[in-house]
Amino acid sequence: MYELEAKVNGNVIAHGKRFSSLKAAYRYISSLLNIYSFQIQEEYDGINGHELVCDYYTRFCITQINA
């Protein structure tokens, strides 16, 4: 199970949205990127999960959770 926190232009779009697979989470992020016309600039793997960054105000963080 995966959990997503998405901020677009500083506004929280998704907080705690859960997905059964990583593929489903990436599909959702892809749809948001298409809607808002953003591109991923950087990717980070950290202790808080996998973070995709478009700019300072637009970022997506995916964490794996045990449910």
C-alpha cells in the first residue's frame, strides 16, 4: 500500500491518498501533471519516501505504508 501527498502551486491536492500499487500512484501523478502542465525536474529517495519535484511549490511524495 502506498500513500501520496501532492502539492501543486503550494496548494495541497492530495493528503494521505492511498493506492494499492506504485503503478496506480504514478498514474494519478501523471494525470495531475497533464492537468496542470508540469514536468518533474528532480527525484529524491529519502527516509520519508520517494519525492518528485517540479518546482519549490509543486511536489509529490510517495511513502510505502503497511496496511
